[in-house]
Amino acid sequence: MVTTSQSSPNFPSSTLSSPLQALKQSLQDCTIQTSQVRQSILEEEVVEPVHPSVHSKAKRLLDILGAIVGLAITFIVAIPLSIVIQIDNPGPVFYSQIRCGYRGKTFRIWKFRSMVKEADKLKHLVNNEAQGLIFKNENDPRITRIGRFMRRTSLDELPQFWNVLKGDMSLVGTRPPTVSEVMQYKRRHWRRLLVKPGITGEWQANGRSYVKDFEQIVKMDLTYQEHWSIRYDIKLILKTITAVLARDGAC
């Protein structure tokens, strides 16, 4: 039941003859994308001091504790969500995509699938309502009925606690961009990648779906870096929980 939907047509798992070949192809493509992102970083000559949150033991402890709680909730809701996902739109329960994290390092992000199968291949048919290097459409026709509910309640994000436990992400940080987005970054945009990406952050807690301008999102990410502290992280987590319970937009 658990399979992987790739981030673009560059991951043609359906055409491979065995799961082992699919895994090898996925790793090769991930390596290529990582090299491309690193080359872009070198071209932009991003030289910035290490942000204190990156090596903060207190922040890492908060991430581990939060991830354990989050994964416990994920296990509880996984079975019922798997059932309704299959009833609504048969296919993989989980969705994964290659994203860019701290200083452009690529990793595989996990979510409960909220769109139809092979939704990435249909992306070009959907109008982008956002401005800049981000994709948003409030009425995206690729989103399934149960997917809309999961997005309103942020249930689709729960598997990302596994990314937090592994250390690819943090509870609080920047929105993890796609490889295609990062490949178009200008010098000023790279600074948002100087901290780990987060399940929530300044944008999710204070803007959510209402902020659709990428440049404004970048400013919010940099504001987070300037104001960062463990207390500030906890504040953003609580604001996010409040927004989720009130169904105020979607992460």
C-alpha cells in the first residue's frame, strides 16, 4: 500500500522492472539534483556565518521530543487515513518529493497523499495564483476530497515528523523549497536556506495561505532568523497549533 510518488517525471518508477532498479534510479536522480543545487550555491558564492539554531542542542532536543509526540499521533491516525485515502482515490498512501534543506542539501520529504496519483505530471495544467518562486492554487483540482480535509487540518504534514527525527528538518524553520525553485534563486533568496527547513515557521504561523508573494515569504523567513530563540520557536509552534485548530488557512 505504501509507495512513493516522485517529484517530477525524472523519477519514472513505473517504467522500471523492479523495486531495486527504482531505488537505484531514485538515488541517482537525487545525486544529480544535489550536484545541481550545490553548483548553483557555488555560482552564487553564498558565504554566510553558521546560524546559531543549526548547532543548538536545545533546539535539537525540542525537535526530538516534538518528533516523538508527532510520530505517535501519526501512527494513531495512519490506519484510518490510509483507508479513506484508498476509498477516495486509490493509490499510494504516502507522497514523497525531493526538497532542499539547510544550505541547499537535498532530502526526501514525506506527506500523506492529498492529491490524485501522478499529480506532479499535471502541475502544468493548473494556474499558479502565487507570485514568484512558489506554487499556490487554493482550488487546485488535483487535490482529492479527503486531501482538502487533510490540508485544512494539516494532517497531511504529519509524516514530516520522521524528517524531523532524522535531522533533515526541524519543528520550526523555513518552508522547504523544491529543487526547481532553488535552481531559480537569486543571491538574496539563498539566505533563507541558512537554517533547517521546518514543519512550521514564520510564514505558516503568521501568514499561511494568505501570503502568496514569494518575496514576502523570504522576508518572513529572514525575520525568523533574526528573532530566533527557543522561546520564539515555542511561540510559533503554539501559534501554528492555534491556527490549525481554527482551520485558519493551510500550511
